[in-house]
Amino acid sequence: MFKSIITYCKDSYQELAHRTTWPTRKELTHSAIVVLVASIVIALVVFAEDKVFYTLMQAIYPNS
């Protein structure tokens, strides 16, 4: 059992160290900016939907 775990760990290390293609700094920066912009856009859309829904509820139930 321990032999198979050790073999798995060695194979995993070999794959990470030698077979994995890591992104360049430029690619990583670009991806991070895309994620940041998309997150901000989604947050603004949700905020706008919330304000519209709140305004509609205030119009329907004015004294609540």
C-alpha cells in the first residue's frame, strides 16, 4: 500500500516539475486582469439588478 502511495507522489512530482507548461508572467497578468474586470462587471450588474428590484418593491409596497 505504501509503495503505491510513494509511486503516486513521485509520478505527481515528475509531472508537475517536468511535464507541466506553466504560463508566462505576461499570460498570468493578462488572465488576472480579465478575471478582475469580469468580477467588477458582474458585481455592477448584480448591484444594478438589486437597485431595480428594490425600487420596484418600494413602488409595490410603499409603507413596508
